[in-house]
Amino acid sequence: MINIGIIGAGSIGSLFGGYIANIKSKKKKISVYIFGRKSHIEIINLKGLKLIIPPSNKITINNLISFINIKDYMDQYLKYNIKFDFLILSTKAYDIEKTLQEFSALLKKTTFLVLLQNGIGNEIIAKKFISESKIIRMITSHGANLIHPGKIVHTGTGFTKIGYPFKKKVFEKFGEGQAILNLERFKNLLDLAGINTTIVPNINIECWEKAFINIGINSIGTLCRLKNGALLENQNIKNLMKETILEAIKVAKLKKINLSNNDFVESCFNVALMTKDNINSMLQDILKGKKTEIDFLNGKVVQYANELNFQVPINELLTWLIKGLEQSKI
């Protein structure tokens, strides 16, 4: 018996939850519990979750156990005393603290909390609510779009990586062998779901390296109102993307993050080209009048730079401009 919970089942959370719930296995009984917005959950409970997988595949998931909030879950399932093997948090990064407070009862009944989010330093907030030895970070380049309540489009496949941000604490609690087995158990589950997953030795480095791409694309694409590919058509904008990333790299090195030898600027340009028709998530948030994750991307670079008495003028300017856009009603 494997119990999986997904808190904040929007586009990417619903995609992962749907694929896991769709596993056909004679050896494992897998139950997936998801928590999401009312309109989305009501349709799932009525008609199931529809996954559209381009170019022409469609599947309907009818076995998701879905709730609008923690109260509904407690009213119906408290008596069963369910233990979660993996509780996946896929909310926006800025909602970590509020959500983990709200779902504290579930945290007490979970073996691992999995942070499936953008950003740097998310685990620092999470450890206020759950032991460091119970935290896993997961990053992915899979794309998903919630086009209608109850309907998700898998917009792009990519990598998925998992690891312990507080590896030393996990090894102290479980022992190195068991800790690795626990990660392998999660990886095997995701692989069965069709989400090919890699266990990485240092997930914190991977989070930084993925963030460099978001730092180079998201805020600039948002301020310019440009799709990813259009950013590359203007050399001055490309230069701005480059300098923004180089500032972030300097901060990472000052924090003694042991980065790989990849060319992160070129990686950013390559991602922008491969996703040339995408409207980045930060721009989508602004267009919908929502808060962005700037504080966990460029804003986090600014925060760390201030702590290190180091200047990052480009990231600072981009951060404050995005915050100004968040307030705009025009």
C-alpha cells in the first residue's frame, strides 16, 4: 500500500498526481489524495481528471481522491488514520508557509514532504514545519497547463530530479543505505508513472542551476511582454539576460555552491529557443493579476547578495519592477 498526497494540485501537481494514479500494478495498491481549488476538484469528483497528451492521446483518471480543503479530508478520512509515504507540495513558492500551517495535521502523518516548486531556498521555510530529515526536493522541466477545471494538457516532457536538501540529517536518521532506498522507492514510483526520474547527489546545486534559467527568462520576458523565443531576437535583451544570470552565478559562488561547469547563459538561451512559443509562468501570473514567484528567483539572489554585502544591481532592479507590476491595476 502506497499513499501519496498532493497539496496545491494545479497544473503540474495534477499532472503528476494523475500519472501516479494511472499506474497499473498488481504488486502495489496506490492511493492518490489531491487538494486543489474548488472548481477544479468539483469537476474531478464529478467526471474525473482529463489528461491531454499531445499530439493525440487523452486519458481520464477516475480514481483520484480529491478535496477542496483539509477540513473536508479530516471530516471524511480522519477515522482511517492514513499515513502518507510522500506528501507532495506543488503550490507557488510564496505559499509554502501558509500552506504548511494549514496542513500541519497531514505533516504529522507523512514520512516525506516533497517540494515540487520553482525557486531557491524553499526548504529553509519548510523546515520550520517538519523535520529536515523528512524533506525531499523535486525539480522538473515537464510542462503542464490547466486549460479548464478538470482538464490538464501535458505541454512538454523533460527531466525530473529528486534529492535530499538536508542529506546529512536524513543519513543520521535513517542511515545512508535506508535513505537511498527511500529515494529509490519514490523514483521507482515516478518511473512507473511514466515520469522518468533521476536521483541526484546534491539537489541544492540542481535547484540553483535550474533557477538560473528562470532568472534569465521570467522577469525580463514579463517586463517586455514577450514569449520566450522573442527574447532572443533582440541582442540588447540577450545581453541583459546574460548579465542577470552572471550576477546570480557570482552570488551562488559566494555562497560556496559547487556549481557544474555548464554554460548557464547558453543553457538559458537554449531553453528559450526550445520553448519559443511559451509565455513564461511569471508573465502568466501578471496577466492574470496574480502574485509572482519573484522573491524566490531574482529576489532571492538580491536577498543573499545583501547578506553577503555584495551588489547585484540588475537583479535588484528587475525584482522591484516586477513587484511594481504586481501592484498595477492598469
